[in-house]
Amino acid sequence: VYKTDVSSCEKNGDKFDDCGDFSTNTGTDESFSVYPNPFNASTNVRLVFGTDQKVSVDVVSMDGKIINPLFTVNVNAGIPYSYTIDGNNLMPGVYFVRVISSENVEYRKIDLVR
């Protein structure tokens, strides 16, 4: 689990630059999981937040380019949200699911295998 403060990031096209160091998220009032992982056809993203906020979720490549913008939604505290990522249109490899909220940016590494 990787986390950084979104206020330190600068958007450069489809990438975010100067986001500082990533730190391991050892405990927040948020839940963000991706399963199964590795996956070959589809994987599920599950989100639960401790506060009401606007959230954007994307699949990004290793170099930070947005591969698949999944959704942007206003989430309610304590309500689980889930989304299925279809891997059939992606090449096998390593990607990240990025969640941008009003408080931070978090990433989960996903491995697409065939």
C-alpha cells in the first residue's frame, strides 16, 4: 500500500510529478483493496472511506500514465463501493490502481497475467 499527500503533486498531462516519497499506509480510517491479484481476466476494486469525499479511481502504468480512468464519484462515509476492472483490453504486465481523494493519493500494484 502506497500513500502520498495529493497537495504536493503537480499534474503534468496524464502524469503526476513531484509527489514526494511514498510511505506505507499502516492504518487509516479508509479501506482500499484489489482482489484477486495477480489476475488474468478481471479484478475487483473495493473502497470504503471514513469521511464523505470526492474520489477518482484510475488504472495507471508504471510510468504514471492513465491507462483506464475508471470513475470519479462522491463517496459517503462507511458505504462500500466496488468496481470490476476488465483486463481483457490490457496487455499483461504490472499496473497500479490509483485512488485520488481530497486527503491523499493511494496506489495498489496489480499484476495482469495470461
